[in-house]
Amino acid sequence: METKNTLYPIFLKLEQIEVLIIGAGAIGLEKLTYILKSSPEANITVIAKDFHYKVVELSHFYSNINIVTKPYHKTDLEDVDLLIAATDDKQLNTEIKKDAKNLNLLVNVADNPELCDFYLGGVVTKGPIKLGISTNGQSPTLAKKLRMYFEDILPDEVEFSAQLLNEIRKKMKYDLHHKIVTLNSVTSALNTKTAYKADYKSKKFAKTDFEIFLN
């Protein structure tokens, strides 16, 4: 029987909201480094009784990370937008999930997909391009392998393509429907290598459909 992934992917501006991680052992460290890799300017508070030394090091390197040495209390969830329960105590993680639900907070509970409102999937980044990969919580290892695969095959030139298409979009003064039709036509050129060989800074482009919109 085919299993469908019904999750809805979104991309959050973590520098504009408050993220709380409860737990700072190996699990908390993994969650923290994962977030920072994709969103280095994220506002993150980490609460724990004891801290992995690498969590402390990261807090010294990133001014946007605040560490608080204390046991968990439900009042810690006040003014929080996104929550990650990453302690090694399953009972405590369940308690945190319950408290978060009472406050309508979205929470990720480490190693417990049934208690999660969202997952931290694999992320592939090339310049402004970002791809999210999810296995619906079934296999983080597979998500990691897929991330490595797409990082390898996604061409570095895709960053140039994104910059160029953004410039084209800014020059267009048509209605939304016409913009969509035109951009669909233009992006068909991305299937050829010539689209990637343009010199973006000097505007000396190869002979592609892009020239029509930039001249």
C-alpha cells in the first residue's frame, strides 16, 4: 500500500521569531547545529540544567544564541513561537509537549514523531535556492542521504539563474497571468547549458531567451 506524505512544507524566517530548545546534550546540540546551518541568524534560546561543551562554544560564536542554565518550567514557554523538546527524558518531553499544546505552540519532540507538530527535514542550499526533504518522520538517515545527493547534482550555476530571473521579473510590467506565462517560457532556457554561461556582472550574456528581457 502506498504511503503518502501529507505534510505541508513552509520556510520560516527564524530571525523574526523566537525559537526555544529545551535540552542541551547530544540531542540538543544536533538540533541547534541543524538550525544554524540553514538559519545562522535565528533567534534561539537553549534551556538546560547541563550543557554540552559544543553548545556553549556555539553560544560564544553566535550572539543570537542565548543559553539559560535551569530546570524546565512551563513558564519557559511564554513568548516562544517555535519549540523543540530535546531532552533525554521521554517523560519530560511528553510533559513539555502537553504544556506547549495548551499554549497552541508548534513543537518538535526529538525521536518521537507521534508527538511532533513539525519535523526538521533535510535541507539543500545553493545560494538563494533551498530545497526541503521530508520522509514524514520515518527515516532521518534517508533524508540525510537524499540531501547529500541533491547537493552533489544541483549545479552551482543555479544561483546565477535565480539572480537573473529575479532581474527579469522586476523588469516585467504585465499582469500576473502574463508574467507567469512569460517566465515559464524564459525558464525553459534553463534546460540548456548556454543559460548558465552568461557573465552576470558584466551583462555579457550568451545567446539565450534571457537577453530579450534584459536589453
